[in-house]
Amino acid sequence: MKQSMLFSPTLREVPSDAEVRSHQLLLRAGFMRQNASGIYSFLPMGLRVLQKVEQIIREEMENAGAVELLMPALQPAELWQDSGRWYSYGPELMRMRDRHEREFALGATHEEVITSLVRDEVKSYKKLPLTLYQIQTKFRDEKRPRFGLLRGREFLMKDAYSFHDSQESLGDVYDKMYAAYSNVFRRCGLNFRAVIADSGAMGGKDTHEFMVLSDIGEDTIAYSDTSSYAANIEMAPVAATYEKSGEPLNGLEKTATPDQKSIEEVSGFLGLTAAQCIKSMVFRVDDKFVLVLVRGDHEVNDIKVKNLYGASVVELASAEEVQDLLGCAVGSLGPIGVADKVEVIADHAVEAVVNGCCGANEEGFHYVNVNPDRDFTVSQYTDLRFIQEGDASPDGQGTIRFARGIEVGHVFKLGTRYSEAMGATYLDENGRTQPMIMGCYGIGVSRTVAAVAEQFNDENGLKWPVAVAPFHVHLIPVNMKTDVQRETAETLYTSLRGQGFEVLLDDRQERPGVKFADSDLFGIPVRVTVGKKAEEGIVEVKVRETGEIAEIPVSELHTYIANILQ
């Protein structure tokens, strides 16, 4: 492609509303433009990168046995009502009515549509397993779109769905999709981790997120420093054991703690460590309240509370609800004398507390010399806290470290969550009706582009890995008015393209500094400069990734570039 014909408007200044590097550089390099908050147009260079990522995905999906189709973005409300998600999905689902007052949604995801398609067409176990996927635009009315393509209201996604007659079949396809996703992100050049995750509003269980390591990531990954173990922080089990000290148990005392509410304030006032305090928090678990206890230096993991009860919703109780339930303010909560009003559960670490302290359920007072089981009743001790850096890795190898991550992919074992709700059944080999077992597998395609841009850049611009770069070679004649340079560049443009390279020829009448600055900003892997030595049959080659520069005879250019790109 000739750059004079390319629509790639670059910016010299960083856009004021672009907070992160990927957003800044994709705008500055003319790969995309914002149309509204969270809504972007992909310009030609950005579209080429997007299509490269799509092609990698298609190749890996085909290798995994998935077949491509395309479903509508506009979905009838009836399908979402059948699954029950019309009422539970929340304000992120964009809803509308047509001229006949029929309700529709713009697809945030496609479980309902794909389930209805397969339900209506597949009736026998002989047609299973079946894996279908699409690459299509999704819509979610994010409350706060941010970070460019990383959190938008309209985005491109690859979503795949598998249908099975057994858990073994599901497990086999799940493993294939897990491997396919690993291949996709590896081929895109990304530094990523596959982490154990929570399925959230999607339903189902046994799920992994694929997280690109980045300081701007919205999720925290807990990983072992010596093994491959990695999990979303909400899902990492705590393998710690707690030794109970052998000191004598002192008598329970109630003591005044005026204006002391937080663990830090109370422990400092009483001359204790945070680990000697018991933190008490009331949660609404579906339709009941539960008092959750953790050690003062730990934090309650509400996902573990949710999973313990198999609940749909777990929320921290409001100050008003706590007052009505236990007759005290949140800063005075404690477990003593409340077992008849609310169920009390506790993290394992609480059981080992000796002569600790807790709230007295009375404003301005706390108990000291508190000992679990002697002074209050716990219905169940279990793992209820967030894992911390320095804890033992759950797999028994190494210790836990934290990193931030950008989620670019997610694989789920959905089970029969949607097939039962929507009547997607088949006849088994004995002629009995059974619900189909489902899997779901998503990749944020446009988000992957942003994640690559986030990991591959420097102070001068983007540095695309070869597999997703918009072009392989940026061919720059220094002076288009010089016959030798212009003719050499045009000859190389034709020959390199004929040899299979994707080439962008900068044929503009611009100063060399402008051309080189744009080239660095674009991040094309190889830059070939045709300058004064063109008369000697020599050009300059620069590798964008390393900055390495070499003067190469034109006759050897093809081989030299091929070696770089490989």
C-alpha cells in the first residue's frame, strides 16, 4: 500500500482524555478514532491489526474443531426472558422497542440465541458434540467506559459455544479450547497467564480467565513464584495453617473505646496487633443475613461467601440493616451474644485467636480477652479470606505473588444452566430426553489489540509483533524528488510484495524527520530507508523492536528481512 493513499491521520500531542499507553498510541498513530464515549471507529491501519488477530483466532478455532457462523446483534427479549437474564442482567444490557412495541436487546453476549438455534435443530445425541463460534460486535452500556478499547460500550468479540451429551465430552472440548486460547495469545506475542476464575453472572463452574500481565489491569492475579499456579485473587484458596498459642485464656472484659471504629484505630488504642483483633461484617446472602468473621489483618472474600452458600447475590449489609438486625453501628460489630439473631461463620484464622478483641455491639465499646468457642458460637469455620502475598501457594509449590492483569479471554463449563431454562434437549441412546451440557468460550478481539499495544511500545510509539503488525515492512525513500531513491523504492516495493511481504511505501512529499517519526509511531517491525547510498545499491534497515540498524545491499534485502521476521 502507498502511504499517500492511506487514511492514517496521526497526532503529535497526547489526547487529553487518553489515560493509558495503548489508548494514547492507537489514537496518535491513527489506528482508531472515538465517535462517542466507549465507541470507536477502526481506521485502515487499526483494522489490519484487528483482522490479523481475527485470522489467528479463526485458525486456532478450526484446529479445535469449532465451526464459524454469524448471529444477529439485535435479539428478541423473549429469548432473554426464557433464560431469566432479562430481569437479572442489569443496566449494562441495552434494551429497546421497535415500532410495534416489541422488546429487543443489543447483544451483550449470545448464550440465549445460540441455545435457541441448537435447541430447534439438534434432537439426537448422534449430532453431539457440536462447537460453534462467531466473531461479532457486542454492546454493553458500561457505566464508566475507560482505557480506550479495554472497556468500551461497543467491542468486537469471538464467542464460541459447545454442546454435549456428557461431562467427559465437555471436558475434552474445554481442554481443546483452553489450548487454542493459549495458542492465540502466544501467537499474538502476549505475556499472559491462564488463571482460575469465578463465573460471575454467566453461571456454570470450572472456568479460567486469560490475563495479560499489565500494571493497568483491573484484576489482581495471585500466582506462585515457582510453579504454573495462577488464579484470580477472588478464587485463590488459602492453604495456610494457624497455630494456636498456648498462653492462658484470660477473662472476658468489656472496655471503652471512644471514637475508635476501624481495626487500625482499635488495635492502636488497645495496644494490640491487627492479627489479635476479630473483624466482623454482616452480609446479605440472597434472602438472609450472615455475620462473617476474619482476623483483623485479613479481608473478607465475598466470592468465597457466595460459593459457600451457592448464593446468587452477596452484598455487604447497609448501616441501616445492621442497626435493625443487631442494634449497633457497623464500627461496633462483634460476634458475642448474636447467634440467636444471625448465623455466624468464620475464617480458619479466627479459630486460632487467643485473648483477642472484637466489637461489643455497643457504640464506643469493645471486648478484650476474647476467645472463640468459649465466648461466642461459630456455625462453621472455613476459608473466607482473600489470599495475601507471601502466603503458601495452594498447589504446595512456592509462595504467592501478585500481578495486575487485563482479561482478554474466558472459558466456562456452563453445564445445563441455559439448556434447562430454554428447553434445549436431545434424545440419548436409550431414547430418553436429556438437557444438553454446554460450554462457553470468549475472546475480546478488540481488547486483545489494545492489550498487545499496551505491552509493545516505547517512548516513540508502537512496536507490533510480526504476527499482528499492520505491515511487515515500512519502505521510506528519504527524498521522492531524487530519481534514484524514488525508482529504487518503487522497484523494492514491487519485488518485496511479490516475495510475500506486506509493504507500506511512504511516497509522501514530507521531510525525513516526519516520515521517521510516523514510522516509529506506527510500529511496523522493519523499516527500510532508501537514502543517498541507493546509488551504490545499499539501503538502511532498522528493526523496530530492538533499534538495530544495518546497511544491506539491495540484492540481499529479501533474505535479511525474512530472517528478521522469522
